[in-house]
Amino acid sequence: MTTDKSTNNLNIEILKDESLTEISKIRELDKWQKKLVFIVSIMIVIFHLYGLYIKPIDPWIFRAGHLVLASMLLFMLIPATKKTSLNKISAVDFIWIILSVSTLIYLIIKFDGLILRAGGPSPEQGDIIFGTIALLIVLEMMRRSTGYLLPILAITFIIYALIGNYLPGLFWHRGYSFQRIISFLYSTVGIYTIPLGVSARYVFIFILFGAFLQRSGAGDFFVNLAVALTGKTRGGVGKVPILSSALFGTVSGAAVANVVMTGSITIPAMKKSGFKPKVAAAIEAVASTGGQIAPPVMGAAAFLMAEFVGISYSKIVIAAIIPAILYYLSIYWMVDFDAAANGLKSIDVEKGYLKNLLRKDGYLLIPLLVLIYALVIGQASPNKAALWAIISTILIGFARKADRLTLKGLFDTAASSAKGLLEITPVVAGSGIIVGMMSLTGLGLRTANIILSFAGNSLILALFLSMLICILLGMGMPTVAAYATAAAVIPAALVKLGVPELAAHMFIFYFCILATITPPVAMASYAAAALANAKLWDVGWLALKMGVAGFIIPYMFVYGPQLLMIGSGLEIVGAFISAIIGVTALAGAVQGWFYTKANIVQRLLLFIGAFTLIRPGIVTDAVGIGMVIAVLIWQISINMGYFRTKQVQAEKN
């Protein structure tokens, strides 16, 4: 693969695949309705910039405004049914919009009284009417954006709150009236609780940053940089998604979106370089999923974690560094060992390409560096860090005449970011319904007790049960909703068994994310399969295999919190080194290749060695490292003997 002399970018004609088409249910409007969408989108941007940076708005009103504006855009752009027009907004949609706006108006007018009675046993009639409308708005938003599963789940929790006094055992509670439930939901402990607050305060501003970063050309640069850094290694094109998906995914924060954005480039390239379609799709799915655990952004669920744990977001970022490195390192070795086993070669990258690329486009890394510096070193709030990153992105646009933003381009890019709320806002508002009902009924605490009763005093069993719950939640919901639900239930049980609170939350965070590559409902894997024209089931199971280390890493940092930067510097370094050896050995055991092809005994030794390195300790580390070294020496000696035999035979001939 060579460079294009005129642009100094990779000549990626082989990356194009005309069979790939993006299917979207978003309306394509024209004339005045298109202008209306633009106006609402700009209103969303102005509202958030004003409330975050100019004059603070009461959190309840700010969250409600965020929800209402997002609902206006959603009802205009996402049709109610498959039969609804895709080129015009219907009368029904406008009715939904009017109803949504009415809930905000009522909240503002009755704000002082609502503060005193919201969630209590004596709501006014107006509270019930507009609270019910708000509930229906959120259910309809979820139905249009994510399908029927989340609305059904939310309704199930409401029904549980209604009939709990008829249920047996641990699921019993005293039961609540419909009026009390609606009053509870139409408050900051229901729909307008922490998940929606995180979306309003943090998520949108990072969506805005991502829109400007993508507009700057950073997406193409990330792919080119990945090729320059990994292309010369064996199976080099298969390693491109590892870096490009980490760079893009940390900004997008959504596995499926990451697959679509980077996979449309990397998957065809991998196929044409010799990777089987299912392998190419699996690599992209696993790499894209990791974007949600890669600092500095990590997606919306990470902001939720900071709120739930009660620590600064910068500490979440620092804690996530080593696990993210281990995750991507394990994928690297998976791809490398697979390439070695199948004889896949490197890419022909032009000499000096990396140097030329950095000289020409290296400035596109500045916004990410600004973000990292502001968050980690400057200890700025996520909002301030994102603002500085956005400003730096706009400023670097003046570096090249072709990339300079006109006033129209500035507004168009800002308006395009509003579409990022179409999925996230309904999900977090729906999470508020679920979390609110858990809080009202006490189900969260009882579920924690159920986990403890099954696990007894066994931490490993409690972790395993928690893992299953998170994966099941993540299969049926977006990561944010899955994490919000799990965070209301599981950490209390794990903390009682001695797990640090941050490690407990990070554990469930990981498995809610890994559900996107876990069959039978593996959305990231299936999106990649569609791009690769591969069988869904084959890609799902292969992605699970390639991402297996991701299922081990959470256990590693629970038993060794040093991997979350907890402990002395020496302890952290020691745990990190042993973990690196562990994930490398696990990749070798799974792929059947280490220094050379591994036989069954060698694979078994690598597998056992990897698992002994899960829990930091002098004895376990010594045993694990000893097994890995033994396999390495064994393979090197056999390989050397093989070449000596070949040399002797050649001399005889």
C-alpha cells in the first residue's frame, strides 16, 4: 500500500466496497421542514452552551429542557412506523412535540410547588397529568429509537411498583398507587435523575466535540496513522482497527457507531489482504467495542460512573488506562498470532510514510492532547476540558485552507451534532424510569441480597453472577441503560464482599460493554458482519473468542486493584507487567500460536499460566511466568532444532 503523492494520504481505493450501503430510518426532509430541523438543532447547541458555560440553569429544568429539545428533534426525524412518510413530518409528530413542550412549560410554571411535593404522596392533579404525558413521551422516544424492548422493560418495572404487595418472598413490597408512581417519576429521582443529568451536562458537549473533530478530517487521519504504525508487522492491515477504533471510539463512545464509521474502511481492506470475512468482521467488532473503555472519553456510561461513585471523572480516566491497554494488547496478539498461523504478511507502506503523515496531518492530534491534558494534568471538569478541545479543533481548522470552517460550516457542524442525542437521550431517560422504580420499591437492595444469598461468602461466584446479569442487561439495552440498571443493583453486593467501590463499578461497566460482542445478541458483531457480508452467528462467536481477554481483565483488576492505579508505584508496575504476560499467554493459548505453532500441551500450559496471573502475588506470578517462559523456551528449542535439521539435510544434498 503506497501513498498518494498529491495528498500524502493512503491510497485506499481497495478500501471501497460498493456493496456496502448505509440503511437509516432517519427522515430526509426538504424545504421548510428541513429548516425547522436545523433551527431546533441549533437551539439544542445554544441551550447547552448557555446552561453549561454562561448562566447555570437549575438541574431539574436543565435536564427537562435537554429531554424536550431532544424529543422535538426525534419526533421530527424518526418516523413512528415503517409506513410513516420518510420525507415529511406528520401531524401526529407535531402533536407529540406539543405535548412534550407542555411538560416543560408546566414544570417551569409550577416549579416551586413541585420541588416540595414531587415524589411525595400528595401530588396535584396537574402533576399527574403532565407527569403521565412525560412518561408517555419517554416511552415513545425509546420505542422509535431503540425498538420495543426498553419500553416494555420500563413498563414492567412500573407494574412491579403497582402490584408488589401481591408478590411473594424477596420480591414483595407494600405497593404504590399510580399517582405516587407518576409523582415519583416526574421528578429528579425518576425520569430526570442522574442518567439524564449526565447526558445533559457531559454527553452532549462531547458529541459536539466529536462532530467538530470528524469535520476536521481526524477520522481519516486516525486510520492512516494506524496503518503507518502497524502496517509493517505481519497481518498489518488486521491491526489497523486496533488503533483506529481506539482513537475514534474514545470520542464516539458507541461500539456500533464505531463499527460503522471505521469498519466501512478497515473491513474491506482486511478482506482484500487475505483475512476471511468473518475474521475481518470479528476484529473490527472487538476493536470497536474497546472504544468505550479507552480513555479519555469512554462513552456516556463512564460519566455515569463518576456520578455514582462520587469521584472526579479524571480519576475514572486514570483508573481505566491500564485495563484499556491490556484489552487492546490482547487483541493485537490475537491478530498477530492468527496472521502468523495463516501466513498473512505485512502491508507495503511507503518508506517515510509515518514521518510525512505526521508532518502534514499530525496537528489533528492536538484536540485529543488538549483534552487529555485538561482532564488528567489540569484536573479540569469534563465540560471545561471538552470546551477547550472544541476550541482547539476549530482553531486547527485554520491550518489548511481546504479545512477552514466558514460560518455556514460552523453552524452545519454544530447542528449535525444534535442528531447524536436521538439514541442516547431516550435511553438515559428510560434508565431513569427503571432506576427510579428500583429505588422506590427497594428492588435494588433486595437484588444485591439475592446475589449474596446465592454466592454466600464466595467472591468469585458473586463476580460470576454479576457478570451474567450485566451481559444479559447489555444484550437487551444500550450500554448506558445497562450500566445504569446494573449500578443500582450490583455494586452494593460486591462491596460487602470486600471489593473496592471503584473496582465494583468498573467490573460491571466492562461487562455491560462486552455484551455487544456476546452472542446471541451481539450488536457490534452483527453490524460488522453486515459490513463484511459474513454470517452473523460465525462473526458473533469468533468475536467472543478474539475478545476473550476482555472477559478476564475485570477479574484481574478486582483481585488486583493495582491495575486501576490503586496502590504504590512499584505494586502498580509489577501488576501491570504480570498482566501483560497473562493476556499475551491467553492469546497464545486461544490462537494456538506463540513463538511458533503450539501443540495441545503448550496451549494448556499457556492457559494455566494466564489464569494464575489473574490474581497478583509472588507465588502465583512466579508460577504463571514460569509456565509461559517454559513454553517459550520449548518452542524456541524445537524451532532451532528444526532449522538445524534442515541445514544438515541441505549440506548432505
